Amino acid sequence: HLRLRTILVLVVFAATALVPMTVAAIRRADDPGAHAQSEVIIVEEAAQATLHGHDPYVAEYREGPLSERPVATQVHFPYLPAMLVFGIPRAADAVSPWSDARVWFTAAALVAAGFGLAQTRAAPAARIRMFQVLFALPTGALLLATGGVDIPVIAMLLATATLARSERPVAAGVLGG
């Protein structure tokens, strides 16, 4: 039953998160301000500002893909500096669907969750449930498909908690920080 459940969870993840995210990323090639939540766009725009020598925290993003979004989104980069890493691919290559920040949010989430799940002492069925909650249920899949930054953060918290439980406080502190 575990093997069948694993396959089913992976199929649901692909159908509810990966396929919609891929379609939206491809459709964004024609209109960079469409088919993504503002979190995706602001991360990409802030990375572009940084690569052009501007401080992303004082730059304004009133022109370009955020011009139709709420003013608060156009004048405020609300994330810690490490979040800029996810926007660098779009800043370097604005036309490729794979440069979409969502692709990199998802990749980072999968790596962090994979690490956390591999390190946990939980039973295999519990690991599948954890993956399911993060990636296959609508609460996680929708955020990955549309562009929420929450799932990578939650996946890193999972890995952090696993490290802390394994009595590796320094590694847990670094990852959690």
C-alpha cells in the first residue's frame, strides 16, 4: 500500500502543482505581469534591481510587470536578502519559463523537504503524509503553482526541526536563520 500511496501522491503533486506552474510560467513569457502572484514578480524585480546596482529595499517598481498591482507592492521589497537568489534567473533571462521564480521556489522547497524527510526518524508512511501536506494538498500545491514563498520557508522549517531533533543545533540554527 505504501508504494501505491507514494505514486498517487507524486501524481497528484505533478497534476496540481507542477503542471499548472509550468503552464503559468510558459504563459508569462508573453506578459511578465500576468499569471503570477506579486510575490513572484517582486522577488524577480528586486533581483534585477540588485544586479543593476540598486538597493532593492529603496527601489520602486512602479514601471514594468508590477504597474497594475497595488501600490504597496510597487514600492516595497518585504523579504530578507537571501530571497533575491530566487529572482536572479529571471533577471538574467527574462524570457525562459524556467527562469520564473516559482520554479526555483519549488526546487528549493523540494530540496529542503527532501533533506528534512530523509533525516527524520518518522515511519515511511508519516514521511509520505508530510510530503503530501507540503506539496500535494491544495494548500501547498496552490501556493507552488501561483507563486507563494511560504512552501520553501515551511520546508526549511521542517529541515530545521529535523536537525534540531537530531541534536545538531548549529546546523539547525544556520538553516533556521
